[in-house]
Amino acid sequence: MLTRTLDTATESLAGSALTAEKQLLLEAVGNVLTPLAQLCVGKGITIQMIEERLREAFVQAARLVHADLPSNRLTSRISATTGLTRREIARLENQPARKREPRRSPVTELFMRWLADPALRTPAGKPQPLPRQGSAPSFEALAQSVTRDVHPRTLLEELCRLRLAEHDVSTDTVRVLQEAFVPRGDWARMVGYLGDNVGDHLRAATANVLGDGNQELEQAIFADELSVGSLAQARSLMMQQWRNMLNEIAPRLEELIAADRQAGRVQDQSLRIGLFTWSQAMLPVSPLTRP
């Protein structure tokens, strides 16, 4: 009787621990979903549309987890893992695959290379204006170093449309307008970067939580009790840190890519490196919770 009682108590403790783990995860998911819901509500996306994408994502995740199972058992296992019915899984898997745009466009590649190439910077470290045509350094030569499939004129027009660069007709030169790829005025690219950047950040954090915490670099600095003036200085500091990181890391990555190509190594890996800031007013502290 004592043995049975101890076994029951152990099972109860294990179940409680599992419930607590799931509850903590649900709280974290809530923090992720809140800004996503704000974005969707602001743009007229309903809960039904999100539910459909969430169901698709659950099926895809379960399929990856159980990829070693034979096909005749896979649907049942996906159903047990996700809570979806077999009929619902079949419906989701029979839908036409959604087309995904390339993760990096020639415009992005050109702009980032312009910012990162030491040969294209002024002594003060700023991107230097370039003659529109001619041999390097010129905008035409830069564009052709990125792609031969898109005409330099087309790339220039797109940069100007996105307000990332401008063409001075009087001198026939092109100059950078801002030192960050924020495609204002291009909704498709803005939400594309949201999905890519936030998605990869979340993938990194997920890999660490499901692993031993050392799979990916995913760290942050948090500070509160700042004034509005100090916050402005901190933002300026972070922008400078981004420029430093871009100037140092981007050329090194280009060197690694070139070395891999020259050595004939299989080039099937991608890497995203990001830096972000978020600020908001501090929540009021209750006297009962004040340290």
C-alpha cells in the first residue's frame, strides 16, 4: 500500500510540474501574441484568418517532429499531437502551397553592400555618393556586382521609390538617404521584413528553449527608470552600434562567402543577425510590490 501511495504521489508531482511548465509557456505565448493581435486588429485581420494559419503551422510542426513515422501512421500521430481531427489535417494538407517570396531581394543586397563596403565609404565612415554610371566606384558597377539580371536603372528607381536613395540629376550622382533598410512606403516589404526578422528571432529563442540554451545567440539588455531625454540618447547610441556592427560584420561575411565559393564548399547555410530596440512607459508600481 505504501509503495502504491508513493507511486501515486510521484505521478501527481510530475503532472503538476508539467502543468506548471505549460502554464509558463502559455504566459510567454501570450506576450508574443498580444502585439501580433494589435497588428491584425489594426489591419482588419480577423481571428478566423489567424486560426487557419495557426492550424497550418501546428500541422507543419507536428509533421517535422514525427518525420520518421511511416505515412500510414503519420496523420493519426499529428492528430494526437495537435488536437486536430484527421479530417481537418487532410483538409489543411490538401490546400495549395503558398508561394513564398525570396528572403533577400537585389535591392536589399545592393543597399546593404553600399553601406558595408569600406571602399564605398567616406573618411568619416558614411556611404559616399556615387556617379550613376562608369567604372567602380559607381552605382552602375555596384548594381552589376549584385546582379546582372536586373538593370541598374531599375534598381535605382526602386531605391528612390523606397526613399532609401536619391538621384541628383544635375551632377548625375546617387546618394544614400538613410543608413538603415526601412522600406517606408512599401507595405509588402515592411510586413515581409516583420515576418522574416521576428520569425527568425522567435526560431532562435525556440531552439534554445527546446535545446540546452546554447543553440543560438539570443540575448537582450533591459533598463528602466530612464527619462525621455536619456531614452533619446540611448536610441542614438544603439543606432551607432548598429552602424559599427554593419561596418565590421558585413564585409567579413562577404569574405567568408567568397572563401567558401573559392574552396568549392557546399554553400547551403543562411544567417540572420539583428539588433532591435523597444521602449515604453513603465507600468505603475503598487506600494505593496515596491522593493
